Amino acid sequence: MSEKQLIKDILTGNTQAFGSLVDAYQDMAFTIAYRVCKNRLDAEDITQNAFVKAYKNLHTFRFTSKFSSWFYRIVYNTALTHIQQQKEVNISTEEQRIENYTDLDSTDSALINKDQHLAILDAIHQLPGDEATIITLYYIEEKSIKEIEKITSLSLSNIKIKLYRARKRLAELLENTLK
């Protein structure tokens, strides 16, 4: 079933169809939320809240852009709002990082790839929130700069600058780690 048909089904009351959208977008939604707030539990809450907001506001989606861009924008804004609320109430949170890896071979090659993957994730985690989000959207989710602009509301030039700086910082962070 096409994404457009799925959305139309949801709008006509088919709540089971919404489960298909959740399945398709939950991992990336969590990744974006986590990159912004850098806390696993908060990212889970943000992701859930973003899905609730998307469900309640799905009638406003006009099919003029990709659903993913529209939805990731909701996730991003929900994460920013969450951070702002935390600052206002001055809540300090403890950072938690749990990475799950399954189905890896025990070969040296797989271990090296796992180590490199962990080093890259760790380096991305060390980037400022907006740079980590942009790197994730651009390289992991393979979004265009134009799509990132729609998701983050940053200007194209600002995204390019942040992407450049993030690449440079990643290279510096990984220089010694991956040798």
C-alpha cells in the first residue's frame, strides 16, 4: 500500500494503518530525538509525543512534500520544545547510551566494523545537538539539504555550514580513534 493511501486510510478512521506508519518511522524518529536531547528516556518520550501530534494533525498534511519531512519536522520541534521546557524548570538529566547490536559475526572483520561503528556513533554523540541531527539526517537517513531545511527550519546556508563543521569535528574526533 502506498504511503498516500495509508495516510488516507488513517484519516478515514483506520487506526491500524497508523501502526504501519509507526513501524516505518519509529527508528529514525527516535534517532532524531536522541541526537537533539542526548538522553534515551527523553528521546523515547519525544518520539511517542511526536507520533501523537502527527496523528492528531495528520489532517493538515497536504502531500506537497514527503510525509517523512513533515513528520521529522514534528519530531525535531517536539525535541526542541522538550529541551526548552527542561531548561525552564532546570531539570538535570543523566545521559544514558545503550547501543544494541545483533546478528554480528564473530570474525575479525565484523569486530572491526562494530568497533568502527561504535566509534562513529560515539563521535556523532559528541557533536552539538543540531550538528548531530544534521549529520544523522544527511548521512544516515540520506535526506537532501533541502529536506533538512524543511525539517529543521534552518536556512540552506546554515545547514551547509553546520554540515561542514560537523564533518570537520567528526574527522578530528575519529582521527585517532579509527587508526
